[in-house]
Amino acid sequence: MSHWPATKSESTDPEAFRAFGHQAVDWMADYMRDVRGLRVVPDVKPGAIRSRLPVSAPEQGEPFEAMFRDFREIIVPGMTHWNHPGWFAYFPANNSPPSMLAEMLTAAIGAQCMSWQTSPAATELEQVVMEWLRKMTGLPDGFTGVIQDTASSSTLVALLTARERAAKWGIVRDGAAAPDASKLAVYASTEAHSSVDKGVKIAGIGLSRLRKIPADDAFAMIPGALEEAIRKDESAGLIPCCVVGTVGTTSSSGIDPLRAIGEICRKHQAWFHVDGAMAGTAAVLPEMRRIFDGIELADSYVFNPHKWMFTNFDCSAFYVKDVEALLRTLSMSPEYLKTLYDPQVANLRDWGIPLGRRFRALKLWFVIRSFGVEGIREKVREHLALAQEFKSWVEGNPDFELLAPVPLSLVCFRCRPRGRDPKDPSLDALNEKLLAAVNATGRVHLTHTKLKGRFAIRMSIGQLQTERADVETAWNLFVEKADTM
């Protein structure tokens, strides 16, 4: 039996690494091929995995085979398989072969990419790839991109920049600079992601200054209600700091009217941030860019290639117009980080919250080059078409109903047996039981939300390996299980 080298001198042996690396890659290839045959979510109880692991670390090094065996026999059976073709829960969290290979190369190099000098190629590749992505998605000139870890971090960066601009730089009202941050207010739809709530807390603005603007029947922010809330705050001496609009809300794929919101923001000098975390990938399709009408009025924008663009987590594309405002908010230059090149280059540590940065651009570069823009478009169109087909099945069955429009790849629906009153409160329990029964099969997995107080089942279609047969399997399970309720 070959062992992972036990001595310090042998621990960097490239030949041992080569042998074990081939085993790992063989397993990865088999996993991608065979994942369809696994349960989507493991049938384990809390503590089951932990009970099989030692309570203390080993004093001596262990053979690779032992580690790899435990990975296969203990860890994998306890994992939820987000890249299973039957994964219809939450949102897509894709990977793909080119992305995985790039992650392996990134790990091999092991670079810390916090500044240009620490990894020149990493910085310059990121700048190029973000410009590619801007053009691919039709984002107007004037936006500059950087890769963050998540949309939550990107929204926080936007809120911090908006706070600093409103409180200290550039916004003048009635001849005087804006007051301190305790006078600021933030606005978002009732359907906006919870990261907005968390962001205003972290930014020190506070939840008491977050205004939740009502949404219409399509779950989109109502511009008139936004204007009214802003005017009310202004009359009370508060400053509208930031408005967060959403294209493709998490619960329902609601699409806020960006143009109307952007015009209100300009009138009241508020920063306009747009969250397109999942929906942003749809903009690779020219025919879908209508849902981003008015994006040129935004000050910042984020979407996640690590959701619907087949790129391993984490890779969040954040774009901003006023780079100087961003840098004034986040830039720190202690003596030990200064270099001779600073005046000529972008040090991307100053574009986000952490100092340290992974080489995230490599995997996105590999994905775009491997699929090509048209290849990405083909998969996105396929997912959109599958969502429309699933929608038609719901509409065509008298025992089911839609609970929201379907502009993207998310279908929100419920079972309502024919003749049952739509306001019957027992429908929530019925659908909760139905969802649990479908998920218990292990063949597919979906999640739920509440829409206008009603329990809604969410069918989120966007995994790379998902095919029509997988979507049909999910629908047939719901019909089958509903018949037994």
C-alpha cells in the first residue's frame, strides 16, 4: 500500500502527489457521471457524521488511502448534492469541469492575490474577465467590475460606499454637507433578500432606518410607495442614503422597475444598488435584457456567476460606476503593503472588505472560454424553456395553481384540489406535507417560501446537468403524491 509521505522531506514529493491526484480526479469524474444515482439530500440525522469522526486530531500522519476512504464512506454520504440534476431547491450553485480544473490549478499555485504586485496576472486577468462579462451581459459603459465572494458582501460594499458618500463626500443639501450616518435611511422592497437587512446592521445604519417598500401583485417594488417613503423621511430630517432594487427576488423572481426607481434615486440623490444575484446571468440573452431596463441609472450592480453560470462558488460579479467613492470607503494603505507600482495599478484588496483575495478570475475565464458565450446562452435558454413547460403543466392541472409570474427559471406553485377555497388555511399544511413527501423520495429536492401569506413550493431550474426528464420526474412526483393526500 502506498502512503502519503510521512516525513517532512517527503511531504512535498511531487510523484506521490501525482499518484494520489490521479485517484482524486478519477473519483471526481466518476462523481459527475454517477451523481444522478445518489439521493439529492442524505437520509441522516443530526450528529450522525460527527459520531463517526475521532474527537482528537492524529498525532502522526495518516496514509492518503485512509483519508480518501473516509471521504468516500463518511463525508460523501452525508453531503447534499447541489449539482444533482434533481436539485430544484433554493437556487442553482453550479460547477462545471472547466471551473473545477481551474480551481485545482488555483489551489496548486496557492497565491494571495490582494494586490497587483502579489499576483500581477491575477489582477489583470480579473480586470479583463470582468470587462468580458460586462459586454456579455449588455451592461452599459461606465461600470467597472471586481469579483467579490458573495452578493451579500457586494450589497454590503454598496451600502458602505453609499453611507460614506452621503455622510462625508459629494452630497450637499441646502448648502451644507449631509449629516452623519445616524441620519441616513435605506430602502428596499418587502421581497428583497435578507442580506439587505444584515447589511444595514453591519453598516451601522440600523434596521430602524431600513424602509421596506410594498410590492405589487407581481412582487415588484411599487415606485410610488418608494417616493412617498423618501419624502416622508426627508420631511423628518433624514437623508435617503441608498435604494436597493432587485431583478429576480429570491422568493418569487419579482422584478423591480429599475428605470422608475433609478429616476427617483437621481431626484433624491440616493445611491441605487441593483441585486441581480441569480437573474443577472439571464442578461447573456439579448431577448432577456428587457428586465434590466434602466440599469444604466444604477450606481452599483451585482450578480453571481457561481449560481447560473456554471462557475464554482465563490464568484460574485460586482460592478460600480464611482470607483473613487468605493476606494475612499475601503482603501487602506499601511506601510507594509505599499509598493512602487501603486500609482499605476489596481490593488483589488481596496475594492472589497477582506484584505486577502483568492484567484477567482481563473475559473470564470476557463468557463467562458470553454463554453463560449453562445454555449452559456444555450444552457440558459434551455432552463428558461423548462420553467415555462413546468408552468404549463401546473396551469393545465385543475388540482394545482401558480402563485407568482414566471419571468425566469423559478416556478412558484401549490396544490389546491379542485373545489377548495383559495383562502382555505388548511392548504398550507397540505402543501407542506406534499413537499416533504416528494423530497423524501431522494430523487429531487425543492424548498418553499411564503407569498402573500401562503405556503408556496419553489421549483428552481438551473443546474448544468438538469434535463427535461428530471423536470418531468419532479412534476410526476407531485401529481402522484398529491393523489394520496
